[in-house]
Amino acid sequence: MPIEPIIPPGSPPPLAPYSPGTKAGGFLYVSGTLAIGPNGETMGIGDAAAQTRYVLDSIKAVLEAGGGSLKSVVFNQIFLKDLADYASMNAVYKEYFPEAPPARYCIQAPLVRPDFLVEIATTAYVGD
């Protein structure tokens, strides 16, 4: 089975050795995505809704570069620095997945830098 790294144009520099996405066997796996701007800066500092929007737009770019879309998403793994941000994250999330939302889970976890509030990893089915 061929494995193809997916790196959309304008992707921010990774914080570690990884690709933004990997396509294999009809699935597209999107790495844990943070609100990282094109020059490595944190976007939406202090605003979980703004960070959620930035993260989901970044995921959308990886999906599109790999031949998918948000409608291809089958599973999301959501990490919040603070569960107090759950409602604001969900309000934005609902805009991106208004009908038949994918399976998901959401947990509280420390994130890689203190200014990150939201991280989402995605699995999408894009066919063979």
C-alpha cells in the first residue's frame, strides 16, 4: 500500500518531524493541528473560538490537498487545554460540521505550548 505525505502550499513549519497529513489505503490522516500561522506564530492567542476556526481551516486545507473535504471526515480527536473552552469550541465546530457530524472525542490535555488552547487530529475517507 503506497503512503503519501500531504503538505498543502503555505503550511506552517512543523514543530516536530511530521507531515500535516498522510494518505494511505483510501484514508487521509491529518496530524494534530494547532493554531500555528505561516511563520510559526500562535494565532488567536487567548481565544479558543478563533483558534478552533484556524485549526479547522488548516485541516480543511490538508484535506483538500489530499483530495478530500470536510464532508470526508469520519473521526476527529479534539484536545482542549481547558474544558472551560468546550462551549466556544463547539460553537465554531458546529459551523464546519452542521449536518451528520463525524464521530469524535474531546479531552482536556496540556498542549505543546502554553498559548495553544485547541488541537484537533482528523481521519477522513477519500477512497482509493
